[in-house]
Amino acid sequence: QVQLAESGGGSVQAGGSLRLSCAASGPISSFNAMGWYRQAPGKQRELVAVIISGGSTNYAASVKGRFTISRDSAKNTVHLQMNSLKPEDTGVYYCNIRNLVSYDQYWGQGTQVTVSS
């Protein structure tokens, strides 16, 4: 059973920084993308950032230049460094691991990020 353990959420003032981490465990060899999604109250879940097994990354336009996704392959962990946070970044952030061919995927339990103005 694949499990994703998230950490690092919290509350911060606008302009501040937070770092999220997600550690994957279990049979993950067939999954080739890990990333973060977020869901604000009353809104649909949206992609924040994703890193593919080859190392390429993709970001939502709203976070480009402020957020950086990285991975520690030895620890099956991805990190999301979030700088210059804005109130509109507030939401529950979910870690995701997926197979880009079969679309099999797993989600973490979510971690709350709150940015106050």
C-alpha cells in the first residue's frame, strides 16, 4: 500500500515562507510523478507544482517564481519551498503521486496552509 506522509503546513503572514515535505513509502517504483495540489474553501483542487521522474517540473502560473519543488530520490521525498506567500495561497495542500501512463495515483491526507494579510 502506497502511503504519503505530509508535513510542514502552518500559519504565516503574507510575505513569509513555508516548506512542505511529502515522504512516499510502499510499492512506488511504477509512479513517475510527485507533486502538490491545493484546495481553497469553495474552490476545486488545483495543481500547484509537480516534478517528473526525469527531473522536469511544472508550476501553476500563480506560483511561478515564488514556489520551488524539489526531490530527494534517496528518501522518496518531495519538498515544496513556498516564498513570498500571499493570502490567496491559503488552502489545504495535498501531496500526490501518480503514474503518468496508467493514471494510478495516491493522495496524502492534506496539510493546512494559512496566509494572513
